[in-house]
Amino acid sequence: MVRKLLIILSVFFCVNVFAQEAPNVVVVHQQNDKAGQVAIADIDSIDFPDAMRIHLKSGEKQLYDYADIEWIDFAIVPETELYEAVDLGLSVRWAAFNIGATKPEDVGDLFSWGETSTKKSYSEAAYAYYKNEQYEYIGVNICGTKYDAARQSWGGLWRLPTRSEIADLTSKCTWKAETLNGVKGYRVTGVNGNSIFLPAAGYQDGTERKEVGTGGFYWSGSLNREMTSSAYNINFRGYDAEWTASRAYGFSVRAVK
């Protein structure tokens, strides 16, 4: 069986290497009609000791029993389908994990509002849109724009949630404290019974990381019109979508589509 799997992998790899477009995922088709999909960019190695093990660069391992594997192939999947969108019964679907993460309990990356890359310091001095002691106006709603960290990271229809969309998440869903694989956060269950996990990633002010394990702060794409130095966000202090914070802070991003 090991030899057979190695031959299958080798054949598909060789065929796709010379194709016009390189594959971006490995798909493991199981006998129960389920398929495990792993982005090639995330794979560190694959081995076959007593089962098929895919070692991810994050350190995670995915295990497939030989008896369950039907066949394996390499495929081309649009980037927009590489990330799971969870239907909570709301107006938009929410991503299963944070931007910069590979699984729900991963903290992922932090961003200042309107910036699309990470950095070492999250302060006014380091903020791209703070100049001459003033916050630069980049829009009331930056969802889906060049200032949207979700859109620029994942592409497709992924974007930051709006103020009204985070209000739906906080008011229409059930929030319950949970520890997932050692990471504290909240399980947010939608009106249809589906759920997402939001890790307590904390936030960063300057070079200091604060409230890790106790607080969670997630940007929306909506500016506070009355105080344009701040923007709306979800936070674990009562799950209040009407709370705003300095745009320079480093907060998490949970995308919607």
C-alpha cells in the first residue's frame, strides 16, 4: 500500500509539474466520500510510516489511515476556496480562523486599522495614516478596499466585517467561554447552531502585547465618524460591537464573505 501511494503521488506530481498551471493543494479522497484538502504552500513534508502523515509548516500533523484512503491527487483550487466560510445564519458567512492563522485556535496576525501588513510596533508614530499629528482620512467604510487586511490577504470576496455585521454577531449569537487545545477564547454559536471560535489574542499597543488569554479584539471596516482617530471592533468586554479603539492599535482580523 505504501508503494502504491508513493507511485500515485509521484505520477500526479510529475503530471502537474509540467502542466501550464501548478497545483496548489493536495487532496486526499477517503472511502467515506470525504476529502481532506491541504494547501501545498503549508506543507513541510509527507511521510508514510504506518499511515499517511502530512506535516505542516505550522507544526501540525494531519493523519490519514491507509484503510480510509481511496485515492490522492494534486489540484488547482481558487484561493477563495482555501479558507472555510461558516454559515451562522447571519447576513454574511464568517471565516473559521483569523487572518494569518491556519486553524481556529491560532492567534494569527495583528493589524492596525487600514494597514494590510504586520509590524513590530503598533503606535501612532508607526501608523501609516498618522501624519503631522493627525489621523489621515481613508474612508468611512474600508471593507473590500486596498485598506482591507482581509481582502488583501485572502483575496476573492473575503473582507472585513462592517459595524452592522459585527453587531449581528454580538447580538444574535450565543457567546460562551471556551478553551480550545489550550487556547482561551469564546465559542460563538449562530442562530442555526453552527459556530466559530474566537481566540483571546489580546492586542498590541506599541511593542507591548496586552490581554493575551483574556481579551479579544477584532477590527471591523467601519470608522467612528464622531471620533475619526478610532474604528469599531468586537471585543470580549461584553462582546460589544459599539466599542471603538485607536486605529493605531494592533488587533486581530476575522474575515467575512
